[in-house]
Amino acid sequence: MRTFTLPEPRKIQLALAVAVLTLCAQHATAPAAYAAPLPATNAVAPPAQGNDAPGQSKLASAVPGSPTANPTATGSATVTVRDSRLGKILVDGRGRTLYLFEADKGTNSTCYSACASAWPPLTTTGRPQAGGGVSPALLGTTTRTDHTTQVTYNGHPLYYFLSDAKPGDITGQGLNSFGAEWYVLNPKGDKIPTR
């Protein structure tokens, strides 16, 4: 059997490449739209100790600038309507798309841990505000197991999708992720089926 020996400089380059890739993987950043600090309307408090649902672990550390990275801000979330390729959809006050999760039962969220890292909940520390095209009567809240308050619309807890890089993106539409499908909502609070 023949063995191949790398010249000494190649071994060093290979070792450095592996080290750089490892560090990059450990310090990955969010899409550009999440790089700027978010207003208080999208803040998520860190999970309280010992209050996770049975069989669920704490939320993963927030990516800087992501919807889950500003745990100390206060304020009320705003839900409004925006035109999209799917018609009129619900978005937050900054124009970022909101989704419902078909696994949720009533107003109770079933999205925690890794799910909530990929699909951060829209939370509020005050009464949610209805923007243009939104029915205030359909806006509500639900308490998550970490004691944060998640915004609901027509009984559906609302979420972002971390892969939506900029306002108006709808890359999570119709995805089957974490055991069920995710959909954008129309102003009546119904899911918009994938076209």
C-alpha cells in the first residue's frame, strides 16, 4: 500500500483551513436584514430557568441582530398588511413576514428550542398594535412556557422565519418543518395555501 505524505507547508495550510472552518461554523451570522438592532416591538425575553415544557430544552443562544437577540427591550408589537406575490399578507411593523404553524393547537405555541431558533415568535411586552389592514379584534396574545408574551392573530401564534433575509421575503411559505407546515396569513387571519 502506498501512502501519500503532504509537504510540511501543505499540512500547516490544511490545519489552518480546518481551524478557520470550525470557527466560522461556531460564529455564523444571521442574514443581513437581521444585522441591525431590532426595535422593541420584536423583543424576545430569554427563557426562565426550569420552565420549559416537558421534553424541551432551553432556546439556543440568539444570533446577534436576530429577532431573538434583544432580550431587554420593551414595547408593543405591530402587525400590519403588505402586498406580496401571494396577495395581502400579515407582516410586522418593519415589513417582515409573519407565519402560522399548523402544529399549534389553538393559541398555544408548540414551537420551542430548535424550532423557535429557526422560527422566532413575534413577542410583545405591551398590547399588540393593529396597523393598516389588520383587524384589532383578531389580535391577541398567548403566554409561552418561558413566560414571554407571543402575539396571536385569529387564534394563531405568529412567527418569523430566520431565512427571510429582508422585509417582504416569504421563503418559509409552505415549508414542512418541525412536524408541520408553515404558512403566511391573509388579513382575515387564515393561512394562504402555497400556490
